[in-house]
Amino acid sequence: MTNGGLLQAALNGDRDHPAAPRTPEELAAEARAAVGAGAGSLHLHPYDEHGRETLAAEPCAAALRAVRAACP
């Protein structure tokens, strides 16, 4: 960016939209696309196996592992 700023991509959130990524695989694909488009930072919300937003360790870890693998 020419202004020296950092572009952050917010991949999802507490929104009920069918296109919002929820699974680790969906988050990884969207993260890869966002980084490819110039994002230097990612903001995401992990979801559990029931489709609920969560801060539980395993869903968070799964989301982070997938995104880190897609965007080393």
C-alpha cells in the first residue's frame, strides 16, 4: 500500500449469511484469497461442529492450523 497502512481482512463474524466461512477449510480458502489480494492481517471467528461461534481450544486451534497452512 502506498500510504504505509495495513490492510486487515475480516473473514467472518456473528452473521447469519450462507457465504460466510465457518469451517477451518473455508476459513483457510478465504484467508488465502484475502492475503493474495493484499491483506497483511486477518481477523476471524472460529465455529464449533454445531455451527456456533466459540473460543473453545480445539475449534480455535483447527481454524488457526488451517489458516496458517494456507498462508505461511
